[in-house]
Amino acid sequence: QVQLVESGGGLVQPGGSLRLSCAASGSIFSIDSMAWYRQAPGKQRELVAAISPGNIKKYGDSVAGRFTISRDNTKNTVYLQMNSLKVEDTAVYYCNRGRLGPSGTYYPDKDWGQGTQVTVSS
């Protein structure tokens, strides 16, 4: 059974930074693509960033240049470094295990974490 546990959320002022972590268990992490999604109140869940087993990365248009996804296969953990945070980045952030295809499309699997709240406010 796959388990994904997110951490690192919190309250931060606009322009600040946060680093989210997602610890995975129950699968062969090194061959999984991983992704971060977010969902703001009243909005659909959207892809923030994804990373393949070979470290190919994909970013959503609204976070490109500000957020960085990375992975540590020795720790079965994927990270999301978020810089220059904006009020509109406020959302619950979720970790997902899936597949990043060669065309750059990410295909989410059924495994999701419980989410971690990120609030950007002055």
C-alpha cells in the first residue's frame, strides 16, 4: 500500500519562501514519477510541478521560475521549494505518485497524500 505524507506547509508573507516535503512508502520510489498539485477553495485541483525518475521536470505556468521540484531517492522524498510566494499561491498542496510521459503530460495515479496547507498573507 502506497503512503504519501506531506509536510512543510504554513503561513508566510508575500515574497517569502517555504519548502514542502513528501515522504513516500510502499512503492519503488526511484522508478516513480512524482508531482505536486494544489487546490484553492472553490477551484479545481491543478498541477504545480512534476518530476520523472530521470529528473525531467515540468512546471505549471503560474509557478515556473519561482518553484523548484526535486527528489532524493535515498530518502524516498520529493520536495517543492517555493520562492517569491504570492497570495494566489494559497492552497492545500498535495503529493501524487504517477507518470510523467515523454510529451510532458503528467498522468496521476490514485495515490494521494493528505495535503498540507500553504497560506500566503500579510
